[in-house]
Amino acid sequence: MRIHNELELLADLIKQRNAIDRDISEISGRPAERGPLGEFIAAEIFDIELQEAANYRGSDGVFR
């Protein structure tokens, strides 16, 4: 019974995380992962125009 309860709790937590990740992606326009999220935050702080594609070779963006 304990394992069943833990699995239910884990499933609920994953559903919550997925919902949060969707909200983060809607705000940033990028995947809700550390790298792309960090790029988005840096771009907002330092006025950087990010490349359209997150996998653009050579640079993540340019200063405006």
C-alpha cells in the first residue's frame, strides 16, 4: 500500500511540474529547461535579442 501511495503522490507532483513548465514556456517562448530559461532571463536583463531557433549555431543572440 505504501508504494501505491508514493506512486500516486509522485504522479500528482509530475502533473504539477508539467503545468508549471507549460506556464514557463508560455512566458519565455522557449523550453522550460535551465539553459533556455537562463538565456531568456539574461536576454531580458541585458536587452539581448535571442536567435529565433534555440539551437542556432554560434550564438544565442545579439545585444540590441
